[in-house]
Amino acid sequence: MSDALDAALRLLRAQTALVKRFDASLGGLHGVSLADFTLLLRLGRSPGGRLRRVDLAEALGLTASGVTRGLAPLERIGLVTREPDARDARVAYAALTDTGRERLAEMRATAEKVAEEIFAAPPWGEADMAVLSELTTRLGGVGLPGRGAGARSASRPGAPTRLPGN
């Protein structure tokens, strides 16, 4: 097996484990999946807590119909609402409701706790987190949640990344 395929398969296993862990916590405490949380988080980071559905789809790497399917249950439970564009009837926005904003804050606290547990020291140090952030961003994760202001790049963009101990 090539190193590239081995690395890709290891990333997929890691992703599966992360999704299961987040789904268990978010589902158990808030009744939402990681996919729901990611969608809500992207809306919460948008100006006014709203985005055109097509822009939301692009930001999440989903199809427009995928976003519509993801939004439907969130609309039913009152976390998101559909807002028409006053100037163009063909355009619809997905917007967080007041309840959605409150619940998102609670969900984010849960997700932060899970992330802190996953990346707790000593196995994961600050330098490890910087390298991981750089590498996942380089893989095309420009729209990944969690690359906040506190994350630092391990190297300048495009430069080879030195892993700790190398």
C-alpha cells in the first residue's frame, strides 16, 4: 500500500472516530448531529446569522438539495427559519432564530469540551495542534470549522511543514 493511500485511510478512520464522538455528545445533550451543528455554526458565523442557501451549500461543500435536507429538521424544531429576499423572490436565506442562537451557544460549549478532551495534553501539545491545523488546511479544508483566531500556522503557506521531532 502506498504511503498516500495509507495516510488517506488513516484520515478517514480518524474522521469517523471524531464524527462518532461529536455525534454522541451533541446528540445526547442537544438532539443534533455534528452535521447539524456544523450547519448552525456556519450560519452563526455569518453576518446577521443568515446566508443564502446556495452560499451555505458552497461554504459547507454540499449541494443545494443537501442543504435543504439538512435545514428541514432544524426548521421544524425552530432553530432555523427560511427568509425570502425582499428584492428577489427566487432567493431564500437560511437564518438562525433567537432560539437557534441560544441553542448554538450551548452546542458550541459542548463541542469545545469534546474537542478539548480529544486533544488533551500530553499526547497533543500546542505545536502538534498548529501542525495538524496547517496540514488539514493544506488538504483543502479552507471551510473547516475550528480554525479560529487562536490557531497558528506551523509554517508559511506552501512551505514544507516540519513535524515535531523531525
